Amino acid sequence: MSYDIYIGNAVVKSAWTGGGEYEDEPFAEWVVEPLELPGAAPFKDDATGYGNHCHPGYHQWDQAMRSCGLHTLWFGNDPIERSGLLKSHPGITPLTPGHLAIVETAYQSYCAKHPDAKPGGCSCKACEPWQSDPDVPHDPQADFNLVRFDWMLFWMRWALANCERPAVYNH
Ligand SMILES: [Zn+2]
């Protein structure tokens, strides 16, 4: 089970046509379309390339955002009265400069706590279950949270600078 998270411009995917399921009221579904930009921060270059989307497992994203100091930004403080960027799943939330500022502050704090870390994933057998070569050494500096930070910072800055309706969409 995973989130599909997109950062970019909110657009209407389907609109009320005056009949069928939404006969009695207008309806619009807002989404952020997938997009790739050359030179964008890759979330994981073997999976999503230079795209505005990532697809982390539920538990993986929960744990990673806790480690990054961004759990409240994504999930809010209250599991019942949910707030945060993932307050509805599926759902879409307007992205604000305040959200970006939270990520920038958390990034600086994370780098200060992990001064030797380098963005990347370790491919040793202990870190990467699909690794078949037992001799690949563990890389203690490789830190995938820094890849996540790079991805979030790039796309949040890009969306705020370039989009009419910057948003974070998930399904
Ligand atoms: Zn490792």
C-alpha cells in the first residue's frame, strides 16, 4: 500500500456534466498531473526519474517524515481530525510559501544533525533487500532522507514559482 504524491499545478480532471452520478450538484475533481523536467531533483532515479511524483509505502513515508522533522506538515497532529498535506487520501491541498518554509527549516536542522550524510541510497544487502551480491559494502553516509528533501524542495519551489494553483495531490 502506497501513496502516490504529486507536487505541481492543480487542474480540473473531471467536471459536472449535468447528469449521472452528480445529477443534483456540480462536481469537479482536482488533480496534479504527472510531469518531468530535465534537471529536476530525482526522488529515486531508477523509479520516478525527474518527475514531480513519488510513490512511497504508507509506513515508509510515515517513518521518513518523522525522521525528517516533517511528520506534522504531512500528517498533522491529530489522527482523527487530520490536517497536513495528506489530510485527505486521496485528496489535494493548496501549497503555500509557509509549507516550503517548514521544509527549508527542517532541511537545515536535518543537515546540522547529520553533517556527514550524502544524498543517496545504500545498495548493500542489509539496506536493499533485492541486492543479490553479498559483497556490496554498506555505505554509512548514504542517506535517502536527503534525496526526499531535495525532491520536496525542488518541486515545492518550482510549483510556487511557476504554477497558477500550486498544490500537493495524493491518491
Ligand atoms: Zn547499507
